[in-house]
Amino acid sequence: MNAQTLIESGTVLDIPLNKLKKSPKNARKTPHGEAAIEALAASIAAKGLLQAPVVEPETGEDGEPTGFYLVTIGEGRRLALALRAKRKEIRKSEPVRCVVDTANDPHEISLDENVTRTDMHPADQFEAFKRLSDERGLSAEDIGARFGVSAQVVRQRLRLGAVSPKLMAIYREDGLTLDQLMAFAVSEDHERQEQVYDQLSWNRSAALIRRAMTEAKVPASDRRAVFVGVDAYAEAGGQTLRDLFTEDGGGWLEDATLLDRLAGAKLEAIATEVREREGWKWATACLDYPHGHGWRRVYPRPVERPEDEAAQIAALSEEYDALVSQWDAVEDLPPEVEARFKAIDAALDAFGDGTAYDPDEVARGGVFVVLGHDGQARVERGLIRPEDEAPAPSAETEADGEGAVPAEVRPGAGPGVEEAEDEGLAPLSERLVLDLTAHKTIGLREALASDPTLALTALVHALALKTFYPPYEQSSCVEVKLVSAYLDGHAPGVSESPAGRRIAEQHEAWAQRLPRESAEAWGFVAGLDGGELLDLLAHCVSLGVNAVRNPMDRKPGAWAHAEVLAQAAGLDMTRTWAPTVSSYLGRITKPRILEAVREAAGEDAAERISGLKKTEMAEAAEPLIAGTGWLPPLLRTAQVEAAPEAVPLAAE
């Protein structure tokens, strides 16, 4: 008797799991993926075996039944049950409800199972997951456990299921791609989703949709968010929007008004604390430094330390230097040595930098507390408002002091004014004063023209007055104009770049050395040696450089000179600028991104990312270019032959 007639086709049997085998006639030859088996195992654990496998009895070479059954349809379910048995969730002999089929060709019905079916549309799955969450109250973790997927995947599907029904219907009809739908899902605001969709033109890229959905929100990388902190913002009731489908850098803060209020309050608290601790007359908190205020600024001056304090500092410095010499070659310092280094650093920090503001200036001056580009509060001290300036000297006092204006050259009567009887006391006429001082001017010009060192001193003095004593910039008879363009308006945060901070530190160092009063500036400048005089000149002149290519103020001659100056200085922009997504790559077209990668990392690297979308391409390009020294053409400095040795300004 044929073995297949022993059991009638269509019979339902409970067969021990360890009696089920893979059928060699199964049409599916590609192995099941691990994730698919995990999902089936989770589903069976939660809901049981919903669909019985189809089997046929196995027979030996003699045609007799072996007691095993070959799984024709349901091999994935068999593997999922075997996985559960391996994990000891069920017995190896767990009975499995199966349907015996001996009437049909096993290979054909296996093929039929995989071919003649229609997969569920993704939209149906998204909405079904959302229904489980809404109607049955299942969490993402619960749903994930029941379907063998991660909680993050469930959250993504729930977010997609919450997209506007209008957009979901368009997605079902293939009017939107899954990438576009995910971009709309960055926010659950249906009205905004539909509004953005209606405003789309021919460009419907996911990146553009995502930008439009978040344009009114504040990125978590914004300096205000960094300063306040996302946790503090959330504690104040602020909502944060997260994109579940991309690396969103911490998401977007939805309440910009609340964020501004929190940032302002935190800056105000710092300003109050600085004013009360240091004794300033006023302190003002600002998100941005108020350029153009026109107020005078003072700087701390070196103070003479008591002998015992100076001796302590010297002793600590000597000990520090000795430890550095002793342990410089050792990579891992002994704990006691490392602790001593920290103790010396703390002690030296406690002594301060040896400078202090004049108490009178502190009593009249104030402080700006501003929010830096890096999200850190910055304290700008020493601002003197016009109403807080010291009283100007009276006419009598001025006449008695140094530099008093001689009476005979004070403004007098013009033509037709009756002279006093005592001609020796009569003021000179304005016309004569103009005549005489014009001759004096021509004489000074000749004198300076024949004395390069004195001319250099006069130039540096005039520039120093303009740079460090704005209210008194006309205290020099050398009329030199120095304009320092405000660069942050063109490139926000440029003043806090590495180069910007180095310039600021250099400026403060000179400000601390220069005398407090502008009238004493000439003596200071005249007393500088040749090297220091040139250093101060270089600093002042550097602030007047403007190589910005502003289309509203075209200066092709100045732009060309900027290139010449860059060559002469050997300018290397890699010291202060790097091509990142935010600084360059995210702001140019795809062909330019590929051109940059090709130049920096080679053709192969450019080819690898050529198929990416623009946002992903920019992000992939950044690490490829990093460290190569590549710069865009506008920032490159052309190499030139060495120039002849410069001629000294004056004979030594």
C-alpha cells in the first residue's frame, strides 16, 4: 500500500515539532533572514500559530513512512518554533497543528504560496499599528514584542500612521514616496503637513519638505538651546520635536518665544551676579553684542603684587617647571604627581592674571553679558557710557595744564573786528591763524618726510587713537582714516572663529598695556622699540582689512589687492576654517560637492557618494574631505616666488 494513502489529504494533525523537517521540494531556496524568523517567533509567542503549516509524510527508500513530516508550506514557521524551542520557551516535542496534503504537487503548492498573494500596502501596516496603540493602549515596546520588531521601528510606524489622512491617501496612490512621507511625519501637525504639500513646486525632495516642516522651529544645536539646555526648556513646559527617521541632532524646539525668554532670564541672572560680585555700576544682558554703541571701553591694567604674593607665585611657577622637566617624557603620571600639577594650577589661578580695573572705572562703567556663537555666555567688561564719563576739565584748568592752547592762537575776531588798544593782547584774526598753521603744517610734512622713524611713530599713534580711544581719535594731527568693517553681519560667529578669538586676545593684550588717558598715548608709542612699534602698527592696520566681496559695494581693485596681500602674508586658511556641512558643503550644489570630494579625496571617493541625495551627500563628503587641507577657490592662496629681501624702513 502507498504510504501517502495512509493519511487522508486534508487531515489536521498535531505533530511533534521534532518530527517536522524542511521539504526538499520547497520552492523557496533563499534562506529566511534572521529578522524574519525573530518576528515570526514573537508573533507565535503572543498570538499562537495562526496558520497551520502544510506537510506531507516522509517515506524511506522502501516507500514506508519514517514517522517524520516534510513541511511544504510554512518552513519559516517551523524555524520560528525551533528557535523558541532552542530558547526553552517550548518543548522540542511541542505539538504543532499541521494540515496534511498528499493530493497536490508539493513544489507547485509551495510556489503558489509565495507567488499568488498580494503584500499589504505599507500604509495599511502604519495605520494598523496606530490602531493597536490607540484602541488597545499597547505601548511601542508591547507592539514590538508581539511582532518581533524593535520599539524604535514601531514608533516610526506609529508616526507614519499619524500623518494627515489626505497625504496618506496620496501615498496609497503613489503620489508620494516613503521618503517624502517620512519627511512630512517629522511633525504631527496635519494642518502644517497639508499646507507644506500644497506649497510644493516641482522640487519635492524629502530634505526640502523636512526644512519646510521645521522652518519655524529652533534646532537643538542653536546657541540659545545649547545655553539654556533642552532639559531646562522641557521643565519649563517647552515641547521638542524629534525626527524618528534621521539623525536630527537633538531635534527642534517648538516654542521659540519660551526659549528666548529662558535665555534672556539666564543671561540677566549672570549679569546681575557679575555686577554684584565685581561692583560695576550697571550690567546689561544681550543675545548679541550691541555693536555701534559708540561708548568708550576701558581695560584692566597690570597691578603691582605684594612681595610675599609675588614670591609665592614665583615659587609655584618654579616647582611647576621642575615637575614638567622631570615628568615630560612619562605618558601616565603617578597619581600624586598629577594631583600636584592640579593643585599648582588651582593655586596660580587663585592669584589671578595680575591685572585689575581701576576702581573709579568700575564705579562708572558697566558690563555686557552676551550669548556667544558657541552657546556660552561671554562677559564684556569696561564699557563707559557718555553720561558716566568723568567731568571734562574747565577752561581755566585746561589753560593751566600741559598742552594749554596759547592765547594768541585761540579763535579771534575776523576781518572788521575792532582791535583792542593793547595790540599785544589782541587775538589774531582767523585768516592769519589759518595762514600760519598752514605753513606749520607744510613744515611738519617736510620734517616727517625726512624722518621715517618719526613718521612711523606718528602713524602708529594716530591708528592707536582710532583703535583704542574712539572718543579721542581726533587727538592726532595726522589724518589717517581706519575703518573696521563689521564681519559678523556677513558670517555670523566669524568673530568667534579661531582667528577672531586670537585677534580679540591680541587686542586686549595691547589695551592693557596702553595708558589709560589718550593724552599719554604719544609718550607710550614713542617709547616703543622698533619691533613693538611695528607689532602695534600691524595690529591696528589688520583691523582695517576688508576683503568681503559684497555685491552691493563692488570693489574689484580692492578684491585683487586682497589676493596680493594674501600671497605676501602666506595666508593659510586651514588654520581657521574647515569645510563642514554647515560652513560650506550644505550650502552648495551636488556637482560642487562632488568636485570638492574629487579634488580632496580622489575620483573613487566622489563616485561612491555620487548617487546620494544632497543632504546625505554633504554629510558623507565632510569626513572624506576632513584633514586633507582642501579649501574652496575663494579661500585658497596662490603660491608665488619668494620676493626679494625687504629694504629696512630706516637705517639702524
